[in-house]
Amino acid sequence: MMQLSLLSLLLLLTASCFPPGLENPGIGAGSINGTVLTREGGPATGAYVYAYRTNSNGLRGPADFAASVDADGHYSLDLIRGEYHLVARQRSSGNGSGPPTVGDAWAIYKRNPVSVGSNSIDSVDFVLQRDSGLHPLRQGSLASGDTGFSGILRSDDAEVEGAFVLAYRSPDFRRMPDFTSLPAGQDGRFVLYVPDPGRYCLAARKQTRGQPREGEPYGTLGSDDAGCRQVSRGQILDVGTIVLRPHRR
């Protein structure tokens, strides 16, 4: 009887060590590990990889789980069973928490969400981008999803890194966009997620607000209705290449 009471007490104390709503990571646990590199290919020492159960807050705020990146650029996240949205951040302040600021480096895993099962070990690698001054997770930007558009942004002679693709529900490009992509990568590739299937009109530029200025790099898939595409639910539609040229009013 005494042994049974001691066992019950031990189980109670073990359960109390975990925050409400979180299970013991040892029960039905898996892990995700990999590397976090800078754009130059070196280890992103001091960065963190964060795991969120949902992207409803744009992958902002306290994460459900986090792991630091070591001197060799490696990290390991122990997680309980479920789906997670992953993002890596290296804050210019050197802190492991706090709101992202201009000058931070970051990367969002393009295949979010990641499913973690019992005793599973998955590998996820990141290459950080530097925040160009416009926050990558602004209102109207979806960090992941299964519906949207993909493609490449180019000027006449090179890929365009850091530009945005804007989605409008009508071909009136003079108003605020309904949805905004994350910045295009070093190879000019972008993914723009939208919450619902339908017809969207796309434009690309280096800014996300205000009217395009004279000479600003700007591009569409075509004028008026020719710049619009229909996307189905669960489809990431490849729209090909959007060419950005100096805007003329």
C-alpha cells in the first residue's frame, strides 16, 4: 500500500512539472533537428528555432517550443505529437525572445505545418534572410497554407530578391492589397498563400503600401483582367515569371 501511494505521488509531481495544456514530452514524443545557416553559408550561432501549434498570430509571440542553435549551426527540438509551424530567427539584439525588429534575420519553413509522430525524427534546415525593413509577418501575410501562388520574380537581367507579391480580389491595383507574400528569396522565388480559393490579381514590387513611385521596380502578369489567375483549394498555382521593370505613370 505504501509503495502504491509513493508511485501515485511521483506521477502527480511529474505531471505538475508541465504547463497546463502541454503533455509530458516523453509521452508520444518525436523530434525535429537540422541546421540553421546564414545567407553566406556559415552557422547561425545564437539563432533559435521556434515551433508554434498554429500560425493564427503570424508566428509572433511566445512559441510553444524553442531550441537554440549551437556553434556548428545545429539545433534539436523535442516535441510532443502534433502539427507545428516552424520559424528560425536570429535577433540582432542577441536575445532569444522579444518582438522581431529591423535587422533581425529569419526563415520560415516552406512546408509548414510539420507533422510529428511518436518516436519520429525529422530533419528541417533553414537559411536565414535579413529583414529588409518591412516586417515579413505583417497583417495580410500568411506564413503557410495549402492554397496560393508561386513563381519567380525577375528584372530584365536578374532575379529580384526581397520583393513582394501582392494579391487583389479585383484588378484595381491602386488600392491596398488583400494579401501579401513573404519576401522573395535569393533566387527570386516566392510563395503567396491565400485563405480561400478564387480569382486573384497579382502584382509585384519592393514595397507593400502606397502607390508605386516613378521608377520603382514593379510588375504584373498583365494589365486589367489579364493579370488575374484562378486558384483552387489545395492548389499552389505556379504563375511562372513576373518581370519587374521601372514603373511609369
